[in-house]
Amino acid sequence: MAEAATTTAARREEAGEETAAAAGQGGDEWRGLRGRVGGGCGGERTRAERTPRAGAGAQARAGARAGAAPGGRPGGGAAARRQPGAAAADHDMGGGLWSARGALAAALLAASVLSAALLARGELPGPDTQEQERQQQLQEQQPRDVNKRKFPELKMDQALLIIHYELHHGDGDLNVYWLSDHCYQCLYQFLVSVPVRLGHPSIAAVAVSTQHPVTLLLNDTLEKKEICRIHYVFGEFGNYSLRVNQMSCDIVVNENPVNSNFPIYIAFLIYIAIIISSSVGNFFVKLDPVRNWLYKKMNPRETDRLINSELGSPTRAESYSSDLQVEAWRLTLPVYRLRSLDTFRGIALIIMVFVNYGGGKYWFFKHESWNGLTLADLVFPWFVFIMGSSIALSLSSMLRRGCSKWKLLGKILWRSLLLCVIGIFIVNPNYCLGPLSWDKLRIPGVLQRLGLTYLVVAVLELLFAKAVPENSAMDIISYWPQWIFILMLEAAWVCVTFLLPVPGCPTGYLGPGGIGDFGKYPNCTGGAAGYIDRLLLGEDHIYQHPSPNVLYHTKVPYDPEGLLGTINSIVMAFLGVQAGKILLFYKDQPKQIMLRFLLWSAMLGIISGVLTKFSQNEGFIPVNKNLWSISYVTTLSFFAFLLLLFMYFLVDVARLWSGAPFFYPGMNSILVYVGHEVFENYFPFQWKMEDHQSHKEHLTQNLVATSLWVVIAYVLYRKRIFWKI
């Protein structure tokens, strides 16, 4: 739900801060906490051909003269309660043994992430000997006063670029503009102006973004012509020189960048080592000799005597020489529960918590600016999908127990209301705007959307649910009224999206506004979806800092959990209901279940390919999380069916994996989600960092905080405490 919904990492950023993607700024407007300058380190060099083609670039804020770029085409594009029998569904053996294992696993998990903080940043490999000689020749030509200058301090995902302008044919300045590869059909943005100093080389320094490749456009203001264009990938905290003369535009690496992804590699290897160690230990524990020995060591003799007495064992000695007590312990387990659903839910939830806590401040752990997908864009739809599966299974179970539909309707209404209330009043400061107030109360949100989606889908399923479903292909045909309703909803979304007139915007607009679409529609972010929210809810009651704000410089609020997108959220949950019906209709037929999961995945994948033309930006309806476009739903449902197939086989069919540790937060999803939002700014989930401009420290803090919620969920599971709404 991060979108994991409206990512809570944005709360810690002030309104003026636009993440480390805010690349260059003109003149003396420099911000940041850390700088890296220097010279003498060998590097690499690139020569820009004087061609009219533009590349693309990294996210950044426009300078004071954002619109001054010449016309050039950019390139590319309720309460906690105890449930006595719930925890017994675990594969684990006994309370004492497995509590110790859980504590050990928790310690190892926390230690693994903390150890990542002890690792120094790795550096990118340097150039070869020939390239070093060329770099040295260029560096020797640099003016000696360069190192005496005060350079801007750098932030995460930034590099220092020193521009040397060596053309002295007049009084014109050199204007430098930039464009991100990730910004589709965007205007060039002003970066810096290099004033001419007659008789001396003109020098200016600027911070540039390192998140994506960028194109630099250099213009002579006197002759009003383009000097050159350079497409380049800058490295984080690198130091570069751009030399501009009559012959060429060359970039020289003065100081090599750091490898900001190095902490991710180390953390990944440590987690893999822990998983392998745990799997090996679990294998030995399941061996009968080891199992019996551990059982004897972890249980008092008096307990063994009482157990054997109840089983009719004549003596304590005989009980130790037989496997009766172990078999009796196994017989106390309840009916096996589908753990794959809880594991699936737990995976989505834990990724959501990690993303909401900041994801180490890496751009690929944040939501996509507009079209496309990142890891953060996967989890909320998956949570909605598995909620739909749970609706089908839970309603069928309660009807089999004799619960009336009117009573179930009351529970559905109550739960939906609670989700909305919790979302509005508990986890909803409108981020960056200070304490919660009625004037700035954000009405949409993650839990609010879950509440509305649950209400519609659960009532729709309740109307046609059967206590004992037929074991046939009638899982679709028997429920044709539901499909007609869902198709009518989707038709309504299409009509409103593409036919509703929006003042000042083209009909059917799906773009980000701002500087996108060459700046033609700056106030049209989200088209009809954004217009409806601003009209019905008001600009002060929706999300103020949407993800396209950083890259596309949008000017109006936009809420990714808005009203129109809820329609496709309902469609997503209904597809999850279909997965739940498959599990019901083909119970004890795992091959049929997996086959149908595969067929649904293939069908949805084909639909997604047609809608998007297998492209990020050129399709009929691009994949877009902010809009919750129908292609976004079909694409994420395609992945969801595949992932559920994989989980079902591993966890419930082959039983090669118990689902741990994701199973535990999946059993307490509401508590973990609300808890991570409420306690986000409290120790030990957050602490004061020595260097706020370090991915390493942010990643360590975010991984530790996320791991702590896994440990908390495990402890609550062992204590049989679950928060149900």
C-alpha cells in the first residue's frame, strides 16, 4: 500500500526539497550537505558530435530561467484479540524451541543490515592507461585557479560539473540546458550561465543529477546558436570538467564517482547467507533423530509424563523409546491453512514498508514519475489483489458455518468504515503541511481506497456467493452478473477518462502536465482524473506532492488514490476474487489450480501488450500508477497470478518453503501497516544519522526498521495476537 501508497518518505522531505534528483541550479543557488571536489584522479572523456539529436537526463529542478531554453527536441521518451488456534498452523515445532529460533533469526536479521553500515563505499573501476594519459593532458591545461574556487556542496545522486568556456569572440555568455532521458517529451531546463571574461577562460560550477543519463545543450547567447550537445551518464559524487572550445566539447573525469549501489549488493548477500543458513538448519531440525532430541531437551520431564499418561503410555521410559509423543504432537495441528495467500500478502506488505520508509533514497525504490513501473509501484495493487482472493475464501467459509448474508453485510459495512476512518484520522497528516487540520485534511488515501474497494467487491461477491461452490468451469459462467457489473464499471472509466471535457486541457489527456508534452499543458496533470478530484474534493484536500512534481515540475496537486482510479482498483480486487474462486472450485486439484493461474496470467499479459504496444510511453493506454490505468491493472494482475502460482506451488503443494518470514506479517497486515505509519519517526525505526547524504546510512536504517516489523509480526504470531477489523 504504497503506493505503497503515497509514500511516507515524502513526509520527511520539506516542501522545497525535491529529492536528490534536483540536479543543477543556475547562478549561486546551491543546496546540500556534502561536497566532493578535487583533481588529479584519472578519468574518462567523451567528445560530443555536433548533431541536432538530444539524449535525455536526470531529474532536477528548473533554474530561475526554466523557460529560456531554445527550441530543441528532447530525446526519448478494531482491537487486538487472541485466537487460540491460529498460530498452530505454522510448520514450527514447539513454543520454546521456535521462540528461540525466532529470536536468533531476528538477531541475525538485524545484525545483517547493521553490518552493511560498516562497509565503505566502493568505487567504480578507473579507465585504462591510454585514457589516463589523455585525461592527464587535458587536466594540465586547466587554469590553476580552479581549485581555489568554492564549489557547490553535493547531495545524494549529484555530481559536480565544472564548465570551462574558452571561446572569446564576443560578449555573449554560454547558457547550458539539460534534459533527462526519463522525462518524456519534456522541455530543456536551464542549468547554468557561464559569463564571458575577455582574455581569460570563463569558469562555472554546477551540480548535475546522476539518477539517469542527461543531455547537455550548450548555446551561445550572442550568436544565438547551438554550440554542441553532450549525452552523458554522471556518477554520484563524481567531479567532472566540461571544456568548451572551437574544436569540441569534452568531459573529463577529475575525481571518480562512488558506487552508490554497493551497499545494496552487500545487504543482498548477507540476507542470502542468512536464508541459506536458516534453510540448512531447518532441514536438520526436521530429521526425526534431531527432532526427538530437541523435543526432549526443550520440554520438562513432568510435561512428558503428563502427555504420555494421557496417551496411555505405561512408563516414561517407553515413551522415550518410541515416537508416540512426536506423533501425538503432530496430531494436535489444525486443518492446514493456505499459507501461500498470507505469504503473498506479507511480501507485498514488507516491500511496501521498506518503500514507505524511504528505500535507502534510491530512485528505483520510489514511485515512477509518470508512465512505467518501479518496485514501489508493484506492492499496492498486489495487496488489493490478494484482498480480493481473501474475500472469496472468507465469505465462502462463513456461509458454510451458517452465517447469514445480512450479518455478513453488516460486517462488510463496519470493516469498510473502519478502514476509511483509520486512513483519514490516524495515518493521514497531509505530509509536508504540518499538523493535521480540517483545512488541509487529505481525503483520499491508501486505507480509504482499500475500504471503498473492499465494500464494492465484498458486497458484489456476497450477492452471488454460495456456501458450497460447484467443482466445474462454472466459476465464471455462474457469476456472469458480476462480470457485467465490472465491465460496466470499466466502460464508465474509459468514457470519463477519454470523453470528459477538462477546461484548458485536451480531451482524453493522460499526461503529467508541467514541462511534459513540451510544456503545452502545464496545469493538466492527470487529465480527467485530476480534474474530478480538484473539483469534488478541493485542491487542499488531495495529495500536494505527487511523484511527477520532481521530474515534470507539475504545478497543481494530484492524488494517486483519487476517485476515478478507485474504479480500476475495484477491477484489480475482482480479479483477485477470481483467483480465490479458482482455489475454491478446484480444491484438492493443484494442477488445475496452477493451470488456471497460468492461463489468467497469459490472457492478462496479452491484453497489457495490446494496450501499451509493449512500450512505456507510446501505447494506447500506458502503464501508469498515478492514474491507475487499466493497463496498469492488467499488467500487475499478470504478475500477481504468476507470483501466486509460484507461491502456491512452493508453499502449499510441494511444501518446499513455509513462507517464513513473510508469512508472519501477512497474518497481521493491518497492524503492521498502521504501526509502521504511526511509529515511523520513533526510535528504533528512525535515528539521527551522521550523514544524511549517504545511501548507505539510509539503506541501513530502512532495512533495520523493516526487519523490526517482521520480528514484531513473528512475536505477535507466536503469542497468537492478531488485529482484525
